[in-house]
Amino acid sequence: MLLVVLFLSASANQQFMFENIPKTHRVQKGLSQDTDSKVQILDAKGWSGEVVINENTGSSTFFWMWQKLGSSIENDTVPLMIFLTGGPGCSGENENLGQFGPIEIDLDLNPIKRNTTWSDLVHILFIDYPLDAGYSFAASSQDLVNTTSQATVHLYKFLSIITKKYPVWFRREAYIFGYSYAGHYIPDIAYKLLFDNHENLPIKLTKVAIGDPWVDPLSQADAYSEFSYAASLIDEHQRSEISQMEQNSKSQISVGNYLSANSIDSMIQERLGKYSGGVNLMNIRMYRDYNPGIHAKWLELNSTKALLHVPQHVEWVYCSDKVSHDFREDIMMSYRDYLEKVLEKVPVMIYGGQDDLLVSNVGVDAMIHSMSWYGQKYFQKAQRGVWKVQNSVAGYYKKAGNLVRVWVNKAGHLVPYDQPENAYDMVKRFINEEW
């Protein structure tokens, strides 16, 4: 089931079953060496480029690190946020340029300053992940992966390289943020850094945050019918039909038939689109697609590649259908146990948009209630608070132990896009421990 493609059409992102995707990947010439170097656009400064993660093939991971505006990572102690986009198979530039990075792209394909940016709070490291997402690429089919666990091996390899190349970046607290399919990615890599860091990477992981997370399909996959019926998108007969399909999907998950479960989940999403008259599952207030973002055209320019230290032959891909196709089984697997372990060690914020049907708050709350961790009984008893920004209700929150749960009003799957100021306030409160 899951998705997260920033700004793709509803029909493209609201399902993960791809029956007709060709089983070939982008053929890219491998690199013999890293290409990363400093980059500056307007007042925003940082580093970007390709890092070779397999010297035998030349397969490479692209990153883009922005320094906190007005600060220097070489001289300060400001925390570093590592951001992982979902998909599976989407580019980190979607959030960087499309939601909360320090710059955006105007209609004339010129960079302009963004008014509300998380770069006012922290340094941010965006990573195109896994291979074949964004500017990252596999130069050989042997480097392609089809599970989160396999992808984590590549991510850990990238981090082992980057911590050696730029050790000063990691002499500070580090956070891992992401959303949607990062509900798979983040628990896995966070667990590895906290409990299985065999190379002793010097990453001081102190906070984790996941928005609209797809973590545990068994507890989340039956939320469509309840949410859709409460939102008047389907009637009672359609609810009964969808509910039966949900139970079939969960039965398939229970016996390990993940491909079958994925197929059922995709059919559920198709039915919901049909019955609702074409609602955008990422935001039920919309019967249209999200704006695809002019930044996609900017990233395809040769001048942009030169600016970002990307070889001209490397193709940028918004969201890889090939990766999504290959991850069909992984989509229906659970990473809840890793998240439970991470909660034992560091604070975790889980947030969700009020109007997101694709990964609804109904399912996310069910996942949270199903977890086994030391603070569960305290969280269940905690009072939910009203969250205000500039005297207006922005949503609600609950906190107990290491868990902060936030419900964001008037937002869908892309919370920072729908509510940029409120998302900024939410992140600031979590970073500064102000909830």
C-alpha cells in the first residue's frame, strides 16, 4: 500500500501495485570517484554531489546538505537533520525544493528564497534513497534492492563514507526525519545506528520524527473503510465491501502472502477513488492532483546538474516506478518492532495530516496502540492537548515518555506543503522539547 511521492498525481501515488512496469532500471554509467563539493544558491550554502557506494560498479548515492541559514556547520554545534523521503523510490529534492528547504524554484526556473524553511532551525542532509531514486543510481542490476533491510545496508554504507569525509558534520546531535514510506526506512536505520552500529559510526542520534508513517500494515491496512465512511466518501454498502477486502488483505499479510496483500490494497484504493468521484487519497479536500512542482524541470537542466556537481549523463527521476514495483512485498511488511526498540532509546514524534486517507490517522493511531514499549500505558492515559499557532488551533498533541503524537489540522499526506507555518512550529517544538 503506501506511498509518498511528493506532488505526483493522485492516481500515480495512491497505490503501490504496478502490474506493467518494465523490469529494467535506468542504465547509468558508473562513476570512478565522488563528485561532491560546496554549493551556494542565493544566501543558502551547503554541499551536494554523488558518493560512490560500490567501487566495483560505480553505483552512487546523491546527497544535498544545507547549512542552517546564517550559520556554519564547520564552526557551530547546531543539530544535523537527516531527511529520508518515502515512495518507495522518491527523490529527496521533492521535500528540499518543494516543501521546506531554504530555496524554491519560480515559474521562470529561477531559485528564490522560501519564506518558511526548516533551514532556519537546523542543518539538513537530504539523501536520494534507495538507488535509482532522484539522482542516485545503480550502475549495475546487482546493486538494486527490493527490501527496506537491503536498502538500509546501502544507506549505512553511504553514512560510513560521509562521516569520514565530513567528520565535523557529526560532532553534534543528529536527528532522522522523514514521512510516509520512511515509516519503514527510519525504524530500520535508526535501530541499526542505536543497536547494531558495527562500524561505530559517530552519529549521535537523539531524535526521530516520521510524518503519516506506513509502519505496520497489519494494524493500518483496515483503516480505509472507517475513515472513508466517517468522511462521507462512501456509503454503508461500500464500507462493508471495502471492509471485507481489508480483512482479506490482513489475512494474506498474516500468512506472509505479501504480494497478494499488496494487490488487494491497491484494489481498495482504486475502489475508493471510484466511489468517491475521484478524491485525492492524499488529501480528501481535493478532487485534483497536487501541483507537480516546477522544480522537476529545473533539476533536469544541465546547468542545474553542473551547479549540484552531478555528471551530465545522470538522469534525475522524480519517483521511480521500478523501485516501487520491486518493493511490492516490502510494502506490506511490518517494521513496528524496530520502532518499538527505537522508542526505548530516543524521543520519537509521529505526526499525521487530518485529511490524509492514504495513511490516515485512524490507521496510525491503531499502529501506535498496538506497539509494545515501556511508555505505552502512560501514553494511553495521557491527556490530549490543543496545539495553537498564533492563537489559532493548528491541531492536537499527546506526549508520554519518548513518544510525541501530533494531529495536524487542514493537512493531507504532505503536511509541510499544506501547512508550512504550522509544520515549522511543530518541528521547532519537537527540536526544542517544547511540547
